[in-house]
Amino acid sequence: ILQKEAKDERKGVAERKIQSAIGFRQVIDLLSSEKKLIVGHNSILDIAHVYSKFVGPLPSTAEEFVASIRDHFPYIVDTKILVNVNPMLHQRMKKSSTSLSSAFSSLCPQVELPSRGSDSFLQQRVKIDVQVDNVRCSKWNAGGKHEAGYDAFMTGCIFAQACSHLGFDFNHPSVNIAQDEKLEKYINRLYLSWARGDIIDLRASHSNAENWRVSKFKYEKIVLIWNFPRKLNAREIKECICKAFGSTSVTSVYHLDDTAVFVLFKNSELVSEFLKIKEQLESDDGPVTVIHPLSKILEGGKTGAADYEAYKEICSSHISKVLFSDQAETVGVKSRTRPDPKGEASPETERREKTDKASDLIDAFLANRVKVEAAGIN
């Protein structure tokens, strides 16, 4: 009996430790089990991160990802879909950007700037009270964009305002807003690419991944560039590369954020060529470096570039930074050239290896000579 009690006690202690270690995972499990409506803005990456951190490794195929997301989070609304698809909300945006901050400014001006109240659109506004203590009340500033808490607040405000215009009465809320027909055309649709308008439909019983443009991407054709001059945009970066490698060398350029882009080349050979030329230009201080088309991208000497494997390495780290360039620096990933086919080292690599070996030999020789001289003195 005593042994059983001791065993049960140890088991109880272990279970309590496990429950304590689970932490925030309990919140995710509760949202999933209760089938709560998940609201986000341009949230495909947010959903993917939540899945990888609290559910399991990301599925290897798009079909599995869609099916698993639908099982765990059956009701998802992306407010970026709402403001783009709904004619009234889209008109309210006045052709401005549908970024989170722009949508918040356009749809919820009474929250961002309480003094604005003459707009007829605001006659249907949802009243939103912000509860803060006396100290923070005097310092209330609706400008903490890109802070997780404030981004969530802005997303919630946009969704509430959008629901009001869709005809939801918050004084008499429906039993299950997620299943209301007013949201039917907007629910369970996520932007896969905001630049090209590709959308994942989570409502489908099977994935139509073969029709997604991203499925046509060949990862070996992608170069990741980060920490380039902030003044450059995707179009200018593409122009620089096309001047160096030909007008058809680059298929497209996508911004990850203000500090990083994906460059999709026409073929994988151009990826290797780009990375090698970048390395050569950075190691040469001659006039060619100044007049070369890639000089604009390399200006400042801090530009990083690598293939898609580096991107996976950077993103797989437990470290998380707001800007991709900061993430890469913190993780410690540097620029790298792609190994030559068949595992053969490039001439540059061989030269460096020989130089390193020579340096090692010189260091060893000097160290040995010091020992000999010290022995002679003694």
C-alpha cells in the first residue's frame, strides 16, 4: 500500500510539472477544442507559426497543411480579405494600402483620433472603450504599430467595425458568429501572396495546391537578399539584377519585409552565378565594383545573400526578431555561395582553403620556434 501511495504521489508530481510546463499551449488547445473564431490580418504566417510552435511540425505538403489547419482551427477570418473583398469596405479604403495600419486608420479613425467624428461612415461605428490605468491614460498613444499587443488590438477593432457594416448587431449577438451567413464568403480564406492576390481556401475538402502559383516555385531558383539599402524596392532590385544577368534572368522579386526579399531567378545556374559574383565584388575594391549594376544592392557593405536553405535555417531558430535582417544577424547566418555541382569546390573555395592551411603552417612554425628559443634560453 505504501509503495502504491508513493508511486501515485510521484505520478501526481510529474503530471503537475507537465501541466505547468505546457504553459500557453493550454490557450491554443482551448481555442481549438472550443472551435473559437480566429481573427487575424494577413495571417497566413501567423497561423503557420502558431501551428509549428503549439501543434507540431509544419506538414510537408499544402494538402496536409490545409486539412490540418481546418481540423484544429475550423473558423478563421482574415480582415485583409474582408477589406479587399467587401465592396463597401474596399471603397472606404479609397484605394489606399490594405495594410493593418492603413485599414485601422480608414475604418477606425474614432479610435486612432477620437476628435474625428463628422464622417458619415462613423455614424455606424462600433464604440470601443480602451481600459487603462490613470498613469497610462494620460500617455495613451494609438501608434504602437508592429507591437504584438497593439496589432491584435487594431485587428480586433477592424473586425468589429467590419462586422457592424455587415449587419451584425452587437447588442443582440448571434449564438455563433463564426457560422453566420454574413461571414460565409469571407471565412476560412487566407492570402498566400498579398502581392499577387493568391488565396488559400480552407473550406475546400481538398487542397487546390496545384493551382497555387507558389507551387510552381523551385526553391533552388530562389535567392534570399537581406540588409540591402532601405531606399531600394522590389522593382529597383530586379532592375539591378537584370542589368547584370539579362532582362529575362529574374522572374519576380518579393518583399519579406523592408529589409529582405526573395528573388526568383529563371534557372538555378543564375542563383550560383549571382552569389559568386556578389562574393567577388565584395572582395574587390577596384573600379569594376563601383560601376557594376549590383553595386546599388551592395552599397553599405552589409548586404547578405544566400540560397533558400539559409532562409529555412534562419526561420527555424527559436529566436524571433521583428525585422528579417535582425533575425539573420542574431541567428548568425552570413552570406554564402552555393556549392558547385557534384560537391566540387569552387576555385575561390580552394584558394581560401590553401590560404588557411598556409596560415596554419606558419602559425605552427612560429609557435614551435618560440618553444625552441625558450628552451635555448633556459
